Amino acid sequence: LLSTMASPTNARLLAFIAVFLGIADAFAPIRSQGLRISHTGNINDGTSSCFPSGVLAISTRTGTGATSLQLFDKMFEEEGALGKGITVGKVQVALDCINRGPDSIFALLEKSANNGGSEPWELAQLTNSVCLALMRKSDEWAGACSDSKWFKWDDAGKAESLYNEWSNREAAKFEKEYVPSASDADGDAVPGGPTTVVVSIILEIQGDTTKFEGAGFSIAGTKEVLSSIASDVNVEGGDCVNAVEVFWTPSDKDEVLTKQDLIMDFPELIDL
């Protein structure tokens, strides 16, 4: 028995086991029911600003890759409908809007906002409709960007913190909040002139399969991101959506965005 255990193969096996046991405490235990169930109703469906506008600024963007530690973390995570853990992501799309009539991106966004709510399926429906509205207006795209970060279940609090940080960062850009009325969505308000509009979606979703990386590098890549989000939010009737906020600016019919506004407030946008 001793001679068998002393073979080179078994020696390497024992060394691996010893190393593994030595680092086991560095990884969080599996958590069977630890998800953050608060499908938040803290959604500013029509939150936007009334500052003025212009053209898109070119900028580089850095994505968030999976580190080796994250790969080990995922080994100990339970598999859900959309994969493991929690992902917090955001995507921003800038459009050159020629008019603000009933067929414009403004009308589509206002309609989606007025139909929104705080239930999981309503949040999913809102996100889905906004993504589809953006994809239908792909011929008006001027630029885009996206980012995301993955968290294990034990770090659900950190995921919520990042979601709140990104949401607050967008909200801080707005001089005032604007909630569209039913008359706005019906096209009764007098539309303003051409402008660039920036639409931001910030999403906290369960799993790791939703694609966020790639918006802004190409039209196809941006469509792929929006399509992935639109599809995944409807999984299990929207129960995989923890929280979502949608912002766009400008929202007031008479306001436009200037080039300086875009450079100062959306420097991460990449020209398409």
C-alpha cells in the first residue's frame, strides 16, 4: 500500500488535494436561497433632463472581463434559468432624431413608460419594449456603449450597490425629472425640432448569460446586446429581473442636446 501511494501519479494527486484544501476557505460556500428578491419598483420610467444638445463624442470604453477568481467562484454557484450569480449591466444608445412626432423614438419611449409598473413582469415588459423600440430605430443610431459586472449570490449586496451607483450617476445628470403624460404618448403635445437623444438602460438580472459587451463597436454588436437583454428579461415571466431603470434625455418637447452636453455627460459613447 505504501509503495502504491508513493507513486508519482498519486503524489501529484495528493499535492493537488492539499493545495485545494488550503485555498478552499477563500471561496464562498454555496448558497441555496440567497437571491435578492426585491424586484424593485424604484424605476424612473420617464426620468430625463431638460438640458440642451448636439453630436456624439468619440471615446474608448473598457469592458469587464471574467477574472480567474470569478471562474473559481462560478464553480461553486448554483445554476439558474439564465446561468449563475447576478449580473449588473448598462447599455446606452444615442440616436439622431429628425422629429418628435408619433412615430419617433420619443413617442415609443413615452408609451413604454406609461405602460410600466413595479411588478416583475411589468419591469420585464418595460425593458423588452424599450429594447425593441431602439432596435426599430437602428437607422437613427449615432453611437452606443455598454458595460457589466458579474457577482456571486453571496455578493448580492455588492450587486445592488453597483446598480444603485450607476442609476444615481445617470440621474445626477438631469436638471429635473420629467414623467410623460398620456397626452404626450398620444401625440397631442406639439413636437419640437431635430435633436440627438440618449437612452440609458440599467439592469440587474440573475445569471451570467445576458450579453452586455459589444455595444458601440458595430451596429451588429449593438443589436446583439439589445436583443439579448430583450429576450432574457422575459425568462420565467420576468422573475429573473431584480431591478431596472430607463432614462432618456431630452424629454421636454422643446429641448435639444448640444455637442458639449454629450461630451460632458456621455463621454463613454462610441460613434457608430
